[in-house]
Amino acid sequence: MKRIFTVVFPVVLFISSCNWFKTTPEVGIILAEHFKNKIYKNFDTAAYNEVFRKTFDSIKPNISNPNTLSNFYGNEELNTTFVTRFFVDGQLDTLAAYVGNSKLHGYKPSLFGYARLTELLKELHDNQFKNIQQVYPVIAELELYSASALLKYDTFVGFGSINPKKVLNRYYVTTTRPDSVYLSGLLKVENLQKHLQEIQPRSADYIALQRNLGNLEKSGNRNTELIKTTLVNMERLRWKIPEIGNEYVEVNIPDYSLTWYKDNDTLSHMKVCVGSRRELAYEEKIKEYNRTGKLDDKPKNHQTPILLSKFNSIQVNPIWNIPVSIAQNEIYYNAARDPYYLSNNNMRVYYKGKLVADPDTIQWSKYSRERLPFQFKQGSGSGNALGKFKFIFENGSSIYLHDTNNKSAFSRSVRAVSHGCVRVEKPLEFAENLLKSKAEYDQLRMEVNLPPLDTTKMKVYHKILEKKADTVNAFQLKPKWFGTRKGISIFLNYRTAWVQNGKIVYRDDVYGLDDALYNAMKKYR
């Protein structure tokens, strides 16, 4: 028995050393069957992996997301993932076709390695290899260019080429960007063709702008400004904005308008006034101000921010807590020129949190504008700059929608005139839509001296009027708060092109944000 064992054991070793029992990896079996070519059955995983590593190192400068790819292909069993899964059934050709048509989204195909990707696909399709060693570098490079193309194409088409927070000033919407976890998961996609179809933007606005871009590009007299405007608004539509909900209010800053949407229907539409454009050469001036610290060097920036939030309350007969910037740049000078300016405008002055009894006697020349120790509030009433209503939502910029006692600005074509907040043309209509019930709306109306719609409440209404008119017991108007319906979003947005009644509508780039965005994007054209 021992003699038999000693004879058989060396034979087994000999057979093993000659690789007689070596199995062909899946990629070799698939390609051998597809091409009816036995050469692929000689596929040696160890030899291929060595070629793959050298190929990766040599082309790393030419592919996107090298760190993500390096982490993914750190597992050598994955080194032919895309070729194994998607070459034979034509899905890699589909990927190349999408990449080649990326110009429909405003991108140049070379961004995604289109030329090399198609060359490699053709080389493998032609199947003119003399031995398996010639196959290895082609499959390795095709694998890497395919994975790289998918990662970049998915990002640019599905999420946008630009992170808006890095380019646009006063942009406070949290947009979803692809992180390492997402990208790593993308490399494990099971159906490449289906995924590519699913990430295509599908909104009516995007499709219309896309079609318009094609027409503009083909035009003999190419309008570069319209092309630029179309491109940047397509980019905005690619950004992944958090779920807004079925009912929301959108303020489009360049259009100076507010639209209330519910289940794709329009409940209300009205004019608004928005913040004025910041000073020209703002970046240079702010650097100078940071150097000197002088208020006279500080450039003005009253642009309404781009943000997304939810309404939480309405303040009726609001008090205006005047921002420090307005106090330093406007209130200080007006009060110094006119000793009765504060009292005539129903403004209260506070020093270290305490009310100043007679602000008209303040000697303003004794105080530095840069270190003004006073705070200012404008009381409720008809002269209040916020009007009768203040519509409040949470944000870090002290921005809100409000009424105004100056209605003349709504007749202007250009309504970028405020200090940043949004003035609403029809505040009463807006409040009615925002409140929870008709009863609350009647209560709100009575607070601003309007009769209730419910005639059974007329006695209550007249008592309120009598109380306000009582000259013996002086009535002091105070703010009143009303809760709003839950879940209604407010989106302060910036769009300069969209589709309306089947036609593209354009608006002027009032804040210069189109220019900033295009300057960041044009390298991808």
C-alpha cells in the first residue's frame, strides 16, 4: 500500500504542475463561446491580473475617479467585471452610444474617454488576436475605460457637472452629490442599459431645453447667449434637489414671480420684489473691506439667497427687527439728518436691550457708525416696511416673505429692489392659502381691520374696531401669530429659461449667476 502511494503522489504533483486541471475563468468561457474561438479558453487569471495592474498604472491620469476604481479593483476577482457582464450582450456598446450622445446634454464625449472606449470595443469585436497574451491588455483597458466612463457619465448627467455651493454665492440648498459609497455601488450595477435609461433627466423643462439646444447648435446664425442660457438651466435641472412635496411655493428670482403649485396644478401666481444685485466688482471690494475694516469700503450685497425650507407661521402686524447693516448704512444717516425720523417712522431704539425713552434726543455724532451700540425695531402699523404680514420659514439668512407699504414697485418691470427679503404682491390671498382653516383666515382678516367672510362673526369684528378706536384707553397694536398648514415648502429659486405653453421663455440674468455657472461649465463643452 505504501509503494502505491509513493508512486501515485509524484504523478499527481506532476499533473498539477503542468496545470492539467486548471479551470478557465468565466470571462474566458463567455468570450470563447461568443466568438467560437478556443484562444480565450487559455485565459490565465494570474497573468491577466499582472497586465491589469500595469495597465491601470499607465492610464490612471486619463480616467476619472481613480481612487474609487482602485478600491473596487483591489479585489482581483472583479478585474473583468464589466467585460464579463456587459460585453457579449451589447451593453458596453450601449454605454459607448450614450457617451457618444453626451453632446445632447451639452457635454463633449471626450470627457468620458469616448474615442478610446470605442477603439477598444472595436478591437475586441474584431477578434483578430493571435494568442491570449494579446487579449489581456485590450480587456484590461476596456474594463477600466468602461467603468470610468460610467462613473463620470452618471455623475454629470444624473447629478450635474457642478456643485452649486462651490460656484454660486448665497446658495443654501443641499443638493445630493454622488459620494464614494454611491460610486462603489454603481460599479456593481446589474443592468447597465436600464440604469443608463433611468438616469436621463425626464422633466418637461429639461427635454424642451435639450431640444432647443440642438436647434440652436444647428442654426447657421448661432446665438451664443441663448446657448449659454439654455446650458446653465439644463445644468440646474440636473441638480438633485431634496423632495419638495406635492404642494409648494416657488419664487423665481429672475422672473420676479411667485407660483403656488399643488399636484402639478397652479393655485396662485403673483408678482414679487426681490433683493437688489450686489455691487459690481464685489469680490475685489470685499477684499479691501476685510483689509481696512471701514464700513465705507464694505460693498452692498442684498441678493435674495437661493434656499429651500418650509413655512411655519404668519406674523400679522409684524415688528421689523432692523438688520445691523441697514441700521449702519441707512438708519444712522437718516436719524442724524432728521431728529424726528425715528418717531415719525414708528421706530424704537434699544441700548443694551433696554428701550431708549426719547430717541429723538440722541446725539448721533458721538457714536461711531462702525460700532453703533443701538438696536432698532419698527413697530406694528400701516407705516411698517413689512406691511401687515410676514410669512416665516426657517433659514440661516433671516429671510422671509412679507407684505409692503410701498406697492408702487410692483408696477416696475425690474423688481430687484429689496434688501434681500421677498415682497409679495397679494399677501392676503397668500395668507388664505397658507392657513389651516377659514375660521383662522377670518380671524386674520379682522386683525388687519378687514371684515370676516363669515357674517356671523360681524359682532366680534365691530368690537375689535371699537377697541382699536378707543381714545380713552389707548390701544397699542401688537403682532399676532398664526400657524400654517404643515409641509408646505418654499423654494427661492433662480431660473432664467424654462418652457411655457410649448415655448422657451428667457429672463435676464439679474444676479450674474448664469455667467458664474457657465464659466465653471464651459470647460466641459
